[in-house]
Amino acid sequence: MSVIIILMIASISVAAIFLVAFLWGVKSGQFEDDFSPSSRILFEDKPASTKTV
């Protein structure tokens, strides 16, 4: 029975750490770029310049 309590405390602790990390990421602006991921696929990449010497 004590193993279940230890596992519950461990899992809640890990979940709390991930929640804090997610909230920190949102607050610091990690997810602010809404435009470029959806439109990046529409534009072609610039061709690489090949210089031969």
C-alpha cells in the first residue's frame, strides 16, 4: 500500500514540474509565432548559390 502512495506522489510531482515548465514557456513567449509555421510551406526556399572556383 505504501508503494502506491509513493508512486502517486512521484507522478504528481513530475506532472507539476511539466506544468510549471509549460507555463514558463508560455509566459516567456515560446508559442507566440502563429503566422510562420502555417505559411512557411507555401513559399519556396531560395536556391543555394553554387560558386565554382
